[in-house]
Amino acid sequence: MRLGLNLGYLVGSDDPAGQLRLVRHAEHLGFDAVWAAEAYGSDAVSVLAWLGGQTERIGIGSAVLQIPGRTPAMTAMTAASLDLLTGGRFRLGLGVSGPQVSEGWHGVRFDHPLARTREYLDIVRAALARETLSYTGDHYRLPLPDGPGKPLKLTIVPPRPRIPTLLAAVGPKNLELAGERADGWLAVFYAPDHAAEPLAAIRRGRVRAGAGLDDFAVVPTVPVVVGDDPRRCADLIRPYAALYVGGMGSRKQNFYNALAVRMGYADAAAEVQDLYLSGRPRDAAAAVPYEFIDATSLLGPPGRIAEGLARLADSGVTSAALLPFARTVEDKIAMITAVREAYPTD
């Protein structure tokens, strides 16, 4: 198992120079890849292009590019460009986002997300393979049948015949789709003790594709806090967990809340959501069970974190994308250094 770095979302208080120092240090430590996210602030493409131009070896990945925010052809152009400009270091992570962002920010209806994602992946794959693009689906038609458009082919040639495509998936059907149509899975709130079910769904998709899991990437984002007391470490992660379990999506449609329910935290998930949606995010954070955070994060002294990384590797993770929780860049650098020393991968 390799180690990676997840920068999360770039927020207004972040120091870009500090973020670059963190990424360069991860590259120095031999990390596999750095991942950047987007919601309705900074876009991942700009961040990754900026980082890719100032690093040499570390892979750069989107976690994720939002499917409602770009046409599939635009995503293929972007992936091909980033891969060409970085000498074959780009990994394309895609995700359907959620109803709040899709409809509230992009103005795209959040209907039939599974079918839309399937067609989107088909078109991206065909475009990156430099096929002359012609597609007839329920949600995408290329070219449009009633206009002057004609089938076109990508005009640049990426340095690799296939750019790795990973799908962010939480629900069982989307996990099967990741196994069937993608090269990897971007996971969140991944718990080794609960990994058998999602990996079984992925395996069903791989069987349909006539493939196995040997060449399939399993890349969870793993929150990490290094410290003496695991419970105090967990307190830094509570607002993050509460945001996803309680505040992402709507009361009727929150994929992360449903995931917590499947993991056995139904009562706590309902309480966290009730508190968050009633405007009490601090109380929601306090209501997140320590056991949930501990199961899905790396907490405590280096030895305990090394044990957690070993469990991740044994469960099938191919690269753990560390999301360090600390107040300063210097603290984050120290944190990922401690993890790397506790878990050498070379």
C-alpha cells in the first residue's frame, strides 16, 4: 500500500505557498499522489495544474471533478491536457456530487445520477481513447441529432494510452458501477472492519467487466491526527465528520448519513443530522461517536497509526490518501512525516 496526500478543499484562509510546501514535502517523502477536491469554491483543475507545474514525480489527482459541472468531452480534454503537461502523472477522479451543489450551484437536475454517471464514463473513456465521438444515450447525445454538429476526435495525444479513472462512490449500485466502468474507487469514511460489503459490490462490477481486483485501485481519503491521546485527536475531526454525516445533501438524500447507518450508527447519524440541520453544528460535532471517527481515521501516536495503516492495507486499500488535521502547515508537514516514518513503504 502506498501513501498519498489529500488537500481537501482550498479555502480562503489557506496559504497557497504553504500548500505547495506541504505537497513538495509529500513528494520528498515518496508519496504516491496528491489529491485536490472541489465543491463551490476553488476548482480542482486550477489547483492541480498549479501543483503539477511545480512538482516533478508525485501523481496529481482530482478527488473529485464534479460530473454536473462539466460536459464529459470537457472533462476528457482537461484530463488529457493535465496528463500531457505533467508527463503522465494525472489521475482522473470523478463524482456525481449531491443535490444541493448540482441543482443549487450548477443548475443541473440531480435525477438519474447512476445512469448519467454510466453514460458520462462511457463518453470520457471513448474521447480519451481518441475515438471519433458519437454517442446516443438517454442523457447525452453526440452529436446533437438536429443541428450542424459532426463527430469529432480529441486532437492531442496523452502520454499514456489510458489515463486512470476513479469513481467516488458510496452506495452499492454506484460501487458496482465503479467496478464495472472505472479503474479505481475513491472512498470516504472507509473502515477496514466494514470494507467487505463495498468491496463485494465492486467485485460484482468487475465480474461484469470480465476483470478482477488485482489492477483496481482502492483509494480512501483517511483523516489523520498524530498525538498522544486518540480521543483528543478525534476532536479535531468531529466538525468534518458532522458536516458530511449531518449537513451534506438533504434530510431525505444524504449518502454519507446512509453510509453511517449501514455501518451500524443509525441512531447517532439521525441525531447528528437533526442537530446540524437545525443550525447547531457544534452540537452535531459533539454527537458524532468516537467509535465512528476512530474506525474511519488514523488517530494517536505513530505506533497506533502504523497499526491502522496495516489494517487498511490488509483490507484491500492500494493507496491511503492522508488528510491531515492540524492548524498550521508546519504541523501538517510534521504529521505526514511522522506517518511516513511509522509506515515506510519502500
